[in-house]
Amino acid sequence: MLKKWGRYIVCGALVAVIFLVYIGRLGQWQLLEGATYAEEAVVSSSFIKLTGARGEILDRNGEVLAGNRPVYNIVYSRLSEDAQARNETILAVVKLLESVGVAWIDRLPIVIGAGGEYAFDSARQSEIETMKSAEMLDLPADADAAACMAALVERYEIDNTTDKADVRRIASVRYNMERSAFSRTNPYVIAEDVAIETVEIVSERASDMPGVETQVGQTRYYGDDGALAPHVVGTLGAISEEQYAEAEAAGNTYSASNVSGYSYTDTVGQSGIESVFESTLRGQNGKETIETDSTGAVVSTTVTDPPQAGDSVWLTIDSDLQRAANETLAEKISSGLREDCVAGAAVALDVNSGAVLACASYPTFDLNRYVSDDEYLTALYADETQPLFNRGLNGIFTPGSCFKPLVALAALEEGVITDTDTPVDCDGAYHYYAPDYEPRCLGVHGEVDMYGAISHSCNSYFFDVGRMLTIRKMSTYAELFALGEATGCELPESVGIMSDPVEYTERHNGAAWYDGLTIQAAIGQCDNMFTPIELATYCSMIANGGTRYRTHFLEKVTDYDRVITRETAEPEVVLQAEIAQENFEIVREGMRQVCTEGTAATTFADFGVAVAGKTGTAENADHSDNMTFIGFAPYDDPEIAVSVVIEYGGSGDAAEEVARAIFEAYFFGEDEAQTESGGAEDGSSGAAESGAEPAAEA
């Protein structure tokens, strides 16, 4: 009996101990460690990327050249679906977008050929290699498009019995999702900048497409006039394969620890200021942390890292001057100067800093339509007049007589001539090499000195001066004045050509240099070809007495709100020409006479500010002549220098009229601008400027 009760007591004690242990553990869990376990019941491992706004691009007065506007994007954000459900959703939204004419992001480098077979997009070679790489499909380098598509079908569990076009639709989106690091924190953008009507249609079908939703983003807009300065502002576009690879190599691609890194579907600067100042303009992305409980329900959202807008870039461009240059170039070129005249450019510089006040290229294009109208974009690329080409910085043109002031300056400095002696008796031809070679002047100027030769553009005078000066010294001074040299601006620029005996032989299949080419170079012919920004820099140096500034488009950088100045551009002197100031004064006086009694007097004699300049008419072997002009003002205290080129414009005063419009905008403003002079073609200019025989005939 005692043994029986002993067993009961022992068993009861054991049960009591067990209950005490359970009660103790429950107390520990609830009272002592309750907060810890409550935290463990909440999952805090996800976040949403908050995109930082891109900085604006402004002109020197704060006028918006490139700003931001809100847009609607269609995105996919669901993680929990199985492959089949996800593929069905993707196909549904893509076909819905297509049915209402909305383009979706399609970057798969495989297309369906005319025969209905899969083929590679030959323009996407780099992406094809990435797709086959070990990190993606791990296929041999010689794998064809069908093999790649089969691997994609297997990888993304696509039903290959469906329509081939549908298979490709699903594969493209799934491939792009993987390439863009799709995750809970990085929703995939299916279509960008859709209309509110599309948002409503997608919203109505949302229950049939789980994970598809609308997000508000931002896109670029270009003010009221997207054609104001598109070549300078530049373009945005989808990040290229090369750009993404560079970001990847630099460790600057998107990840949980680097939300501001570049994603495969990001938009980045592709040209102009947008490209050059990409790192300045690009905003810093932030994070919104999403806390969910064990059931997946959202417990809380917290912005843990606020996004930061990019800085704004202020340009030296003055919109009023830019607009005047654009409008007058378009007016003159479209007025039917010559049948082959379709293009031109104008550049204006601050002579005391090198700041670019205007850089106009014609034909131009509209950035607002560029980013929104696919048909317009296709037409731009197909246009043989090349409206996307920046002729102000990259066009290279024969300058004609605009080169003569440099020859005069070099000859004065070298003691070859003086301003009043060494006159030439011009009877309409140059006879030094007679009877073998007698190039024409196309004007009978009689006995002329330096001033008369510049103002009336006497070729005979400059033939003789060029002969005495030699091509070697001409080339030396041209280099000093940035002719055939990069001017140093932030944007890509071409480098012009100054005639050179060695390079001439190389350029012309071994042809030897001879004296006739030297005198042709002296009037801006032969191989002389320069960019408008080079011509404006050269004119600036004449105006300011030989100081060569680095040309620049940057005025300053501020924060997005335009309150804090981050950086201010300071004038940078590249060199100071060691040329006597009295020689500059002589050449400037000759250029002043061009505008009071010479070849540009029709345009500038009655202008309210004293202008000095030089006209030019440059021969082209297979086309009409180029019309050129360089000038600065005010004559006594120069502030602005201008160069204008109208390609294949023939003869007349159209280039001077473009320059006049820029001067009017600068000195008088739009509201007070003087009425343009009638601008009948100046016969004396045509006679004096048509120049000598083409170099090939010399």
C-alpha cells in the first residue's frame, strides 16, 4: 500500500514539476521575452525604392530647358505567384496595352522573322552575348535564336504550345525583369508615361491581373519650346548595354545596399548636357521600409532613407539669343537661297569669359516630340539633312574671307606689311605667277591698303600677303587662335582643319603642295575648314586683344530648389597671344569698316550699336558657296562675338542678318529689338567674296 502511494506521490511530483516548467517558460516567453518574440513575428526585410528626381537644366536666367513632370507607369510587383500564373498575368497586361496602342518595354534581342522563325536582332549584338553568358542562359557562343528561345521557355516555365508571338511576349518581359533585378523592392516597369485613359483601363482589369498596378513617376519635359536648344540640352534614353556594363564594372548597379545604382531599365543621359552632367543631374534614390507580419499583411511603412533630387545645371545659354538665332537661321535658309542650301549654324560667345551665349544648329528638332512620338523619331533618323547633328560644334565648314583678319594680324606681327604701306593695285586678278596662274579677285578695287582690303575683301591683296607670309606662319597663328584646335567646351566638338603641306599630301593621294595653294589658304580656301565655335573663339580673341578663354556651357550648379549654389564656373584663360595691341587695333578698325562702308554695310551701317565684322563666301567643289560672317560688338568695348555659317547659301547678306538678329536680342531684347534691315543681297559682297579658283583647279 505504501509503495502504491509512493508511486502516486512521485508521479504527481513529476507532473507538478512539468507544469511548473511549462508555466515558467510561458512566463518567460510572455513576460520576459515577449517583445523579442513580437518582433520576430514581424518581417522587416523588404523595402520599396523611392526614385530621386532628376535635376533640371536651366538657361542663365533660370528659364527651364529641361524639367520634370509627373507620369503614370504600369508596373508589376507581385512576388508570390507561381510561374504559370505570373506568365498569364504578363501576357494579359501586354496584350491589353497593345490593344489600346500603348508600347511596352521590349528589349529581348530575339525577333520573329518574316518566315515565322526566331532570329536575332543584329543591332543588339552585345545583349545577345549577355543573354548567352554563363550568368544568364549559359549557352555556347554559336547558339542560334531558336536555342536561346528554348532556354528562355524552360527557364521561365513558359507554355510552349501557345502562339509563338505570345511566347516571345512573355519571354521578353520575364527576361527584362531578371535583367533589371526585379524584386519586392524593385517593381518592374512594363510601360512608361501612359495616358490617364490607359490607367483607367488597366485599373478596371486589375482583379484579372494580380500584381499589375499604376505608379506615379517622373519624366522629362522641355518647356514650351522643345526645339530651343536640343543639341545642347541633349537627350535621355534607355541605358545602353555598354553603359550598364560600365556601371557594373564600377560597382554602381542596383542592389539592396545600393538603391541609387543603375538598373537595366534606367533612363540616362545619352547626349549633350544630359550626358556630360549625368552624375550631377541624377538624383539619389531612397527607401521605404515595409514591415509585414507572418501572414504577409503590412504592419507599417516607414521612409527610412528619403530620396534626394539631383542638382540643377544652369547653362550660359541665353534663351532670347538662342531663339533669335534659331528663328533667323530658319527664315533665311528656308527662303530659297540656293537649291542645295538646307543647313547652317550660329554661335555667340562672351568675349570676356568664353561663355557660350547661343549655339544654334539648323535644321533642328523638338525634344518634346523626340521623347513622345515614335514616328517623329523615325523620321528624324531618316532625314538626310541630319537635324540631330550639332553643326555649331561638329560641323566643319570652309570659312572663306572670314579667315583674312587672321592673315592680316599675322602679317602685321611678322613685319611683312604695315597698315598703310605695301598697297596692292587690284585690277581684278593677281599676276605674280602669270602667265601660268592668275587667280581672280572678282572685283576691281584699284590701289588698296590693309583697311580697304579687309573692308572690301580684296583677294588680290591677301594673295600677295599670304605669299609673303608663308603657309608655315599662317598655320602657327591659326593654331594660336583655335582654328583647327578644340576650344575646350564640355560638349563633344569636332576639330577643324588648317591647310598644311604635309597633311595636304596625305589627304590628296600624294599630291604635292605648291605656292598657289598657299595664296588660296590666305583667303580661307584650300583645305581650311573650321567649326562655328572655332570661328567664334577666333573672333573673340580679336575682339579682346588676344586672350583665349576655354569655351564653356556651364554657368553654375545649384540644388534642385535653386537655393544652394554648389559650383560656379569661372573664366579659364587658355593662353594669351603675344601680339602687339596696336596690330589688334588695326585689324579691328578694318573689321569696323566692313560694317560701315564695306561688304556688311547694308546690314550694319544703321545699327544702333557699333559692330565690327568680316563677311565670307567660300567655294565648294560640288555645291553652292558657303556664306559666313564673324563679328563683335560694341566696337569700342567688345562684349559679344558671333559666328554664322550658312552652308551652300551662295552670296548675299543672309549670314550677316542672322548675326544682326543675335546682336539685337543681346543689346535691345525681344521687346525693343530694332526692325531688321531689308537685307537686299549686297552686290559688292558677292563680287569681292566669290574668291579665287577652287584649290583643286589652282
